[in-house]
Amino acid sequence: MVDPEKWVPHDYACVRVDSRGAGCSSGFIDHFSPRETKDFYDCIEWAGVQPWSNGKVGLNGISYFGTNQWHVAPLQPPHLAAICVWENC
């Protein structure tokens, strides 16, 4: 996860989203499923229209969280401006 103490002072908003069934979210995890990719798409679009957002959403992630970026990017969410995939196969 990005460090909010580094990014927020430079006018970035940092949002961490858990997959269904992970962290404190309800439901069950369905790794790499179309449902999970659609949920990710919806989260990007939600973040892009918040009053604190400039409409440009960037993604950052390692390993599993990087792979999810490769899955959602081809769907071309309108507010997705960049992906930063690192240490990913």
C-alpha cells in the first residue's frame, strides 16, 4: 500500500479497498474472478467521482494486487488514469 504520509501532502488521496471477504469486508473471496474484477472497476469509478477526487485514479500494487490491475485495465474504467504494477509475474 502507498504511504499516505508521503502522498497526501502532495494532494493525493489514498484509498485501500479490500476484496469481498478480505479484511473487514463481507462475502467470500473469489480470486481472479470476473466478479472481483467488476468490483475493482466499480471501486475505481466510485473514487473518481468523490468530491475529494480530481477524477484521475491511479492504481499501485504488488503481486496479487498487481495482477488485479492487469485484469481491470482492459475494461477501461473512465476514471482510471494509471497503473503501477511491481513485483508481478
